[in-house]
Amino acid sequence: MGCGFAGGFALLVVLFILLIIVGAACFC
């Protein structure tokens, strides 16, 4: 359970960071 939750959280963080990078690139 902990491993699955950690994996899902890591994936969410990666997607969030990617969204910020893409958003910053489009904004600039």
C-alpha cells in the first residue's frame, strides 16, 4: 500500500513539475 501510494505521489509531482515548466515556457 505504501509503495503504491509513494509511486502515485511521485508521478503526481513529476506531472506537476512538467506542467509548471511547460507553462513557464509558454508564458515566456
